Amino acid sequence: MINYLILLYFSSWHILCIKLLIMKNLLVVDDERMFLMSLSESLMQALKDVNVITAENGEEAIRILDSMPVDFLLTDLQMPVLNGFGLLSHLKKFHPSIPVIVMTAYMNDETIKRLSSLGFLNIIEKPIEFENLVRKIREWI
């Protein structure tokens, strides 16, 4: 019986590892927990072939980016600990091939100028239009 349980545990872990390697990983970063959970659940339903991983600030997102493969980043700008601009600077330096969509409720000329100077032009204004977001993510993934 013990050998069977160990084999079952190993098999479940093996399946999880295979799933992480085969499926695309989408990292969603936002400090508004209710919004983050709602958005991630909706994205999991709409993008069945994508793993949705969440982080509540840029520092947590960097730990994830540096520890596992991430195929796409969806991030807010205004966050505590490390804001979206800090996260995007790290991404540009250490993970330049990861596509990004920036979400912000504070769209203005200065924000657009800062984002374009970093090379990030995919911006969605909050409140987001979910179908538009899903379409943009599918274009990249």
C-alpha cells in the first residue's frame, strides 16, 4: 500500500510538471486582491490552455519571473513594494522576450511617455474590456 501511495504522489507531481512545461504561463500582477482573483478566474475560464499565475506587487512578480518560465505578463502600474515601472525595468533587463500588457486606471500623456521610453506600448485602461484583453493575449500566446 505504501509503494502505491508514493507512486501516486510521484505521478501527480509528474503530471503537474508536464502541465507547466506544455501549457503557457500567464503572470497577472495587481495589488487589488479582489480584482486580481476575479480577473485570474475569468482568464482561466477564457484561456483553458493557459496557466494563470498571480502576484500582488512587482517584487513578488520578479520572484516568480526568476524562478519559473513565464510566457506573458499582464501588470498594473500603481502597486506598493515595487510598482509596475520597476517591474517593467527588471523585465526589460532580465526577460526582454516576454510580451507585456500594462493595465492602468491612470492613463495620461506622462504614463504613455514613460511606458514608451521603456519600450512597452500595449496598454489597456481600467476598467478593462475583458473580451478585448483576451483577444490581445491570444494574439501573443
